[in-house]
Amino acid sequence: MQDSNVQHAVVLTVFTIVYLGMILGGLPRLKLDRTGVALLGAIVIVGSEVMTPEAAALSIHLPTILLLFSFMVISAQMRLGGFYDAVTRRVAALPLSETQLLGVVIAVAGGLSALFSNDIVCLAMAPVLARAIVRRGLDPIPYLLALACASNIGSAATLIGNPQNMLIGEVLHLHFGDYLRQAAVPVLLSLLLLWAWMALMLHRRARAEAGDTGRPRAAEAVPAALSQGAEETIPFDGWQTLKGLLVAGVLVWVFVATDWPRDVAALVGAGLLLLSQRFHSSRVLGQIDWELLVLFMGLFVVNHAFELTGMAAQALQWLLAKGWNLHEPWTLFFSTLGLSNLVSNVPAVMLLLPAASEPGAPAHAGLGLALVSTMAGNLLIVGSIANIIVVDAARKLGLEIDWKRHALTGVPVTLLSLAVTAAWLMGQG
């Protein structure tokens, strides 16, 4: 058995390197992304005998992992059934003006992300939306930015809309219906502000390109990948889609009206969907984001090892001595905002959850942590996996969304949505 000082040094080193990897998106000179860094950190913790394999397994919050996995299965069912493709094409074909179409895209993306994973919604909708918007002779980038921002905002409405909300809801034992009622207003207002801001940007751009003369805008060059590449389509299967929607609808009812554990109910629902004569289980499981699940598990192990050393409590006491009390609502608010854009929202929530669950934590700490960590994801591209998915999908189609183009939308939208959230949290007491 190693000396406790040596073990503490190992844990501190691993914790520091892992969260440096969260900030940088990987480690310099190594082919490791955030998931690889978190997994390697957990391996070092176990390999150095800081924790036994059994203790490491027990440190993983299984209800969160099961809930996340189950909704990945449900989302996979919807994707393989062609649901997302069909909805996206139907929306893009609506006979609406640019700003009206933008509003529908925001509403649909936000609504779907509240029920299904925002990452899956962006992954499925982004390429289809880009091609459909180009066929209308419009610039697809504003609509892709709207998709990313709306999916982030909309996912904050429920405890199943994104991974960090699932974690918060399971650890803090938040009631699904109570959270939905509390989060609905700031989420709806933020979606409305997103539409207003992007409609204003479209109007300003139209006036600038027309030289304020009222002439139509000149058609922009269409990337070859969009104009010439064959579009991959998923045929719509009404029965398979209906199965997924029925399971999702029943689960929401179970969450609101019963005390059945959410992770167990969702796992049963996922199991029912795997009983299929059409989709082989390997196809469904091939749609699962295993890397995200591994990221969660690795961070659970590393964070728990850090807590066992007592250094986490010491760090909180040090911050308190410096006047930074995480039990104060505004301190927790700005800590969530900062960490979410420094290490990404899932690791940030894992770091802050202990402070939000302790006696003396702010009222509605879970609500604030969920709303702020999610809204903050729109600030920069790296703040949310959904943003990265949309940017990568655009790049594959020959569309460039750099950090500046994203920030022109993401920064003001984040500030507006956080202002609404702050006002709402103050009103909740």
C-alpha cells in the first residue's frame, strides 16, 4: 500500500492533467481527446492502487449512465426510423419567409432537444437542413447556427434534454415535473430572443448586401459538396418512428406521474425498442455515443478519487476564505458560467455538483446549475458538443463556421439567455 502522501500526489497530478485535457480538448503531442484523457486518468487511479477496481466501479453514478444510455437507444430508434430526416425536410419545404422559417427551425430544434438528446438532434438534422436550405437558394449558415443554439437552449427545459441535466436530476433527485414547470419560462423566452436576434441579423445583412436599395441579394456560391454530392437519406418508417415516440411519451408520463426510478423506467423502454424485427440490435447500438458514456465514467472515477483525498473540501474552504462562497447564488451562477466554457459543461457540472448538494446550498441550486451550464454552452464553439457537431457537419459540406462567425451569434444569445435565467432565478427566491 502506498503512503497516503504519495497517493494524494498521484491523485492531484491525475486530476490536474485530466482537467487540463478538458480545457484543451486533449493533451499536446498525444492522440487523445477529452474521452481518452478521462479514461486514461481513471486507469492511472486504479493502476496506482489509489482505488481498487471495485471501488472505482462503485464511484460511477450508475443511474445517470443508465438513463443516458437508454435515451441514446430511443434517439437511435428515431434516427433509424427516418424521423429526423423527414421532419427536417418538411420544415425546410414550408412556404415561409426567411425569418418565419428561422422561427420554425428554432421551435422544432428546441422542442425535439427537450425530449431527445440535443447532440443527436444536431447530428441528425444538420446535414439534411443545410442541403434543404441551399435548395431554396438561401444561405444555410444562419439556420445551422440557429439549430445549434436552439438545441442547446431547448435541452435545458427537461431533465432528459442533455447529459448534464440527466446528471443533475439523478444526483439531486429533482422531480421531473417540478423542474419542467420552473425551467419552461426562461427556456421559451430564450428561444424567442434567439429568434429575434437572428432575424435582426438577417435583416441587417439583407440591407447591407442590397445596398439599402431594396434589390434582392445576389446568390452566393454553393459549395461543391452541397451542389454535387449525393445526399444520404434515411427512408421514413412510420411504424418504427411511432414506436419510438410512444416509448418516449410513456416515459415522460412515468417521470411526471409516478415514483418509478427514471433510470429503471428508461432502461425498460430501451429494452422494448431493442425487440425489433426491422432493426438489428447492432445497428441501434452502433448509434450509441459510447465515447460520451466513457467520458462520464472516467470523470466519475477521477473526481471521486479527488474527493476522497479531502483536497476538494480544502479547495472549497480556500475559496471561501478568499470570499468566493459557492453557497451564494451569484457565486454559483458565475462559477457555472466560467467553468462551462473552460472545461465544457459536463465536467463543470461534475465539479460543482458537490457544492450544489451540500447543506446550505442556494435554493433552486439544481435548477440554476442545469439552466446556466446549458445556456452557457452557446457562448463559444467548444462550450457544447452540439456546437461542435454542427460545425463539423458544416465543414464536411464545404461550409466554414469559424469561431468568429459562431461568436457573432453565440455571445449575444448567451448573454440574453443568461440575463433571462438570472432574472427568473431571482424571482424563484
